[in-house]
Amino acid sequence: MNKKKLQQVIGIIIAVFIINGVASKVFKRFDLTNDQRYTLSDIAIDNISDINQPLLIKVYLQGDFPAEFQRLQIETRQFLEELQSNNNNIRFQFINPDNIRERLIKKGMIPSQLTVEEDGKLSEAIIFPWAEIEYKNNTQIVSLLPNTLSYTQEEQLQNAIASLEFGFTNAIVNVKTSNRKKIAVLSGNGELDDIEMYSLLSEVSKKYKLGKFTLDSVASSPQKTINDLTKFDLAIIAKPTQKFTDEEKLVLDQFITKGGKTLWMIDNVQADTDSLYNQGKMLAYPRDLGLTDLLFSYGIRVNNKLVQDLYASKIPLATGNIGNQPQFQSLDWYYHPLVGANPNHTITKNILPVRLRFTTQIDTLKSDVTKTPLLVSSVLTKMVGTPKIISLSSIADDPQQQDFSSGNLLLGVLIEGNFNSAYANRTKPFEYKDFTAKSESNKMVVIADGDIGKNQIFKGQPYDLATDKWTNERFGNKDFLLNTIDYLLDDNGLIYLRNKNVEIHMLDKKKAFAEKNTWQLINIIFPLVMLTLFGFLFNYYRKKKYQ
């Protein structure tokens, strides 16, 4: 080898070493997908940029589980690699949960039971689609398989992959945030009891500070009550049953005009499912909460006509006895609409239908604020005036479709903008020196059903808000309210990560099973035939050439 060639070889070897050295230090991946699936958003990058100590992510997606969910494992790993490339303080590991199942369940990581189809046969599989984040002695768990609206397992998997960025980023923000926002749960006007809201509030308390706040002190010290309430970022008004005084309404009004967010869950009709079960019938009549003028100033009105919807949830009814055992049958109860959510809004995207109970309609009024429908009935609805006697036996009546012609009705709405005070041009019930006539940019959500956040009680214990204790139907109530609270309190746009869309092309299992023999022939026999043919032609060519 001459000197020139030796120099070239040495140069190539040095170049290879340099390239390998740089590649080991620098991580770079080019995202060529149409939906930019592997590209972190600016919001996610901003929220992980200040992590200055080791943050460990434990992912319990390791071991033997269905092939399609290995895709979730791969996508999760690739996403975490992208996080790590943007901040090397982030570390992750995949752990097989088989030997630590009980410990994970105690932490709230409930396993998922899946129906798997393979070779045309169905089987059951259990996986733990969870991750756990540890940072500065704080921990946060992340569901990798959220309870979203999906009709097939493939859709569920696609929604899960699309939710990875929001789920992990949201959990990282929670685990590293020490100054949590404060939520006031209003009491004093007959609102829901603590045990009736336990399922929702116990989940909310993992991210925000909760405090019970009563308006009873308004009568003695109204200005102090306003000042105390404005220390909170959000007020939850859950099914009040007693009329608000003008003093109490002014406190709420000034909380709103000073920037406080509000979540209203209002029943404008007195009607209760428990009373109906106990007595077989009940009188539903309008409930005067004194809030009409207050909400009117914000651009809406909650009326007092009950909504019946042919698309409804079920209630159990005793149909007789077999031996000494009572038999139950679940029937559609049209006063419990199963409401579709706005598919285009970040609060309601991909959530399950929401169950409402004895809800009424919301009217929107002409005003400068923006009103976005969140919960809307089906088109097959009927409005029922009150007062009215409602009998449980009416569940057996065949509905006449021509009577259900009221169309889509608004049942939950998001209002955003600059709110005018309801007392701007009125005599105030008490003098308040810091009175604000109009708010800066603000937002609130109003739902025409106080029971949307009310969980059932089973053997004296609160039941999961997302599931009916009798029928085991699953609903989107809990996810809807949690998303609503996140949206109202979100200052950095994190909630908008829920809008991310991912399109995954899944294998058609039925077609694959039907064409199984054909593809086996193509993938196994065809290569062997081609290899044999090539060998024969190659030998023939050599013999002919050198003969």
C-alpha cells in the first residue's frame, strides 16, 4: 500500500471515530410524520426546561402483553426519549409489574382487562398502563390508557398515543409545582355534601388546594367575605338548593369581576331520583335560586323546563322475584339524558358521553362575551314544563318519536370575555369601596344540572363518579369536570395539548385472518421459490459461460 492510500485509510478511520464520538453525545431525530407525532410542542418544552434535578419516570409497560399494546410501549419509549433529549435530567425505565401488582394497585394504578383477538379467537389479558414520576420527593402517576370515547380497541390505542404528551407534561408540571392554585367549594346555600362530591374533589385535590368557603359571613362582614373569596382562583358552586341573597350575589359578582373563575352546576328544578325511587312518583317544580339576574348579566339564562332525551342512560327497576331473589332490569329513563360533548373543544374532546339527571335548557343571550357549547343533547328531545308530577311507572310508556322534536338543546356552556357586573347600574345591597364594574378577560362554565358532579353512595362509601353502581355503565362526568377545572385555571396553555391528533394505520384483523394462508404462501413459499430459481439460473449461466 503506497503512502497516499495509507493516508486515505487513516483519514477515513479518524473520520469514523469523530462521527461516532459526536453521535454518542448528540441525539437528533427527524420527524417525517404528517401529524408531527414525535415533535414536542413549545408548551411541553417550556414546562420541562426548568427541571434542574433528576426526574425519574417509571413505566409499567414491560412484559408479555397483547401485540397491539406493544405499539403503545414503543410510542411511549420514543416520546420519553424525546423528553430526555430536551432535558438530560429526565430519566426513564420500563418495569415489569407482575411482581409488584398489589403495591401499584394501592397507589391507585388499577390494571386494565383487555379483550384480545388473535387468529379469530378472543382471549383476556391484563396490563398496567401506568407510569410514575418521581421528582424532589414528590410523586405523580400517569394513566397511559385514558378512559376516552372509542368504539374499538384500535381507536382506544390511537387516543392513548395522542394523549401521551398531555398526560406526561401535565404530570411533570404537577410534580414540580409547589405553589398550587386554590379552589373554593362554596357552601351555605344547600350545596352538595362532601361525601357526594368525594369522587371528584379527591381527584382535584391531587393538583389544587381545596377549601370550603361559606357565604354565611356576608351578613356580618360582607367586605371581608369578598376579600377572603378573592384569595381563591376558582369557585365551585355545586347544586345549591337555597336562594341566594342580594348580599351573597354581590360577593360572587365581585369575585368574578376581579378575575375569579367559576364552575356553576345548577338545578333550576326541584327533582330528585332518590325521592322518585322511594315514593314511586314526585312533583317536579321550579326552584328559585335568585341567580337569574346574575347569570343574565353574563349572557345566559337557565330556564326551568325539564329535558327528556331518547338518547338516555338507564336506571334499574325491580321486575319480580325468582325464589327469594329480586330481579332487576335496566331501562332507559328519558329524564337522564346521555349527553354528547363538543368534539372540537379541548375540554370535551374524546370523553365518554356525560350523564345528566333532571336537567334543564340553557338559553344564550346577545352580549359581547364568547359562548362555546360544551354539552348538547341529541336531536330527539322533548321539553317538559314544570310543575309536573313525574311517575316512575311512566318508564314503561312507549315514546312517540314525533313528540321528541325539540332538537339539540344546550345543557352546558363555556363563557369567555369581559364580564359586566350585575350591579353596575343598580343599587347595591351594601357599600363596597373597591367595586369593579367590569372584569378583565375571564371565563366560567355553567351546567344546567347540579347532579353532574354528584357521586353515588354505596354501603356508606362514595362511589366512583365515572361509573353507575347499579348498571356498571361508564360516563364522562368525572373527566369532563376535571378537564373543565384544568381549562379554567390553565394559564400556560397546557390543556391545549389535549387537541393533538395522531393517525395510526392499524392492521385489519378480520382481513388478515381471512387471508392468512395467502400471506403465508407469499411470505414463506414465494421467497424459497425465487431463491431456488435464482440458484438454478446462476448455475446455468456459469456452466454456459465457462463450458
